[in-house]
Amino acid sequence: MMASTFHRAAGADQVAEGGSLGVVVAGWPVLLARVEGRLHATIDRCTHAASELSTGRIRRGAVMCPLHGARFELASGRCLGGSYPSLMVFEVREDGAGGIEVAVPDEAPGPEHLPVRPRT
């Protein structure tokens, strides 16, 4: 298990109920989502197509990949109804001062952790 450290990721008001936000925390792509009052943080990269999950829909405690429709449970990262590898899940907390903190690994992410972004 990699060592991890909490870092400020966003303001608590930036992630509304049922909403999500893609952020970069210490180099790591992170998807923040709030479902039924609970915050979740996963890697913002689909394990199948390497797309950014933060552009996908949040429904019933899961995020749907915008490219191919795979669904991943936010609480555990496991793929629902498919055989794709689970998402990395990060510890997340509200800091009491209006912020959201996420514990990401202390080592830099490798290319296997970064989403593929379309060229513009």
C-alpha cells in the first residue's frame, strides 16, 4: 500500500448533492462526488477506456463512463455489471473550514493513472 497525504481539493460548496467535480490533487486526477450527503473520491480515469469519469453521470451511487457506459460504484470503486478493474478510491473528508481534503498517494501518478484527453 502506498503512503498517502491529505491535500485540499475543493471548496465544500463546489460539490452539490448528486453532483461531481474533476480536480487534480498533487498531480492525481480525482473525481469528487456527493451522494446522499456523503462525499466520495475516486480516480478520475475509467479503467477501460482511460476517459475522464468526471464528465459522466452520477446515478444511484455510481458514476457512468461517458465513452462506453461502464458503471462504477463510488463507495468501493468496483465495476457494476461488467468485468473492468475497480477504480482507485481515496479517503476524503470535509475539513470544517468549508473545504474538501483528499488523501492521494505521496508518489507521483504514472501514465496508467492519467486520463486520456482529446487533443484540442
